[in-house]
Amino acid sequence: LCFGCFVFIVMSYVQVFRAVLRIPAQQGRHKAFSTCLPHLAVVSLFLRTVMFSHVKPPSISSSALVLVVTVLYSMVPPVANPLIYSLRNKEIK
């Protein structure tokens, strides 16, 4: 189930990038990429921390590390998304 979700996300981003690359104007492509890439960075951060928390060896199970990873994947992406998009909206205005 997780692998299917991951494949769906990757295929969605491939479709988005294909659509952006078809934009004829260089400035339009730049604006589209500047909107997509921060979102991709947040999704990437979320997926990497979740994968690390589930794939890490049992020998690396200190409580401080578990706490940091938990905060990274549960707090940072929801906080970062509005921040990124509010900065992007100010740039567009």
C-alpha cells in the first residue's frame, strides 16, 4: 500500500513536470517551477523522515533521535507549506 502511494506521488510529479516543460515561455516555466519545487522539497522532507523512522536499524533507537524525527515529519511539513506559499504569493504580487 505504501509503495503504491509512493508510485502514485512520483507519477503525479512526473506529469506536473511534463506539463511545465511544455510551457512555451521561459518566464512562465520559471514561475511554474518556483511554485512546484518548494512543495516538492516539503514532500521530500516528509517522505525522507518517515522512511528513516521506519527503516532505521534498531541499534539507532535513542529517544532523542526518535523525538527529533517525529517532530520533523509531524510538525515541519504542515508549518512549512503555508510559509512557502505565503512567500510565493508575496513574490507574485
